[in-house]
Amino acid sequence: GVASIADDEVPAAVDEPSIPSPPSPTQPPPPLSQDQPFTSQVQPTPPPSLIDQPLLPQHQPQPSQNARFLMDLLQTLLDTCITLT
């Protein structure tokens, strides 16, 4: 009886991998060029204007800091433009 139980467990284990195989199609999408750039934009903050807008709702407790950061960024951009001209 014990051997039959062990045999039953093995097919169950084989059936489980078949379940992960459907998720495997889900794994290829993350590598898609569409998903990676989006995540790459969220992690680094080089494009702050695009990131700060979505982050504002998330960082509601610190809206003033975000606004101040945006103002500093705008001022820096203005200074850079003035310097270049």
C-alpha cells in the first residue's frame, strides 16, 4: 500500500509542473521590450517628469518635497538653457 501511495505522489508532482508551464508563458512577457523599458524607467530616476507624476499619488505624505524637487529641476533646466544660449 505504501508503494502505491508513493506512486500516486509522483504523478501528482508531475501534474504540478504542468501547472507552472502555463505561467511560463507569463514569464516571457516580462522580458518583452514593452515591459522592461517601463520598469527601467521606474527604477532609475533620469526621466523625473514622467516618474514623479505617477509617484505623486504614491508619495502623498510628501507632496511638498516632490513639488519642491520639480521646481528645483525646472530651475536647473532653465539655468542650463540660459548657460547654453
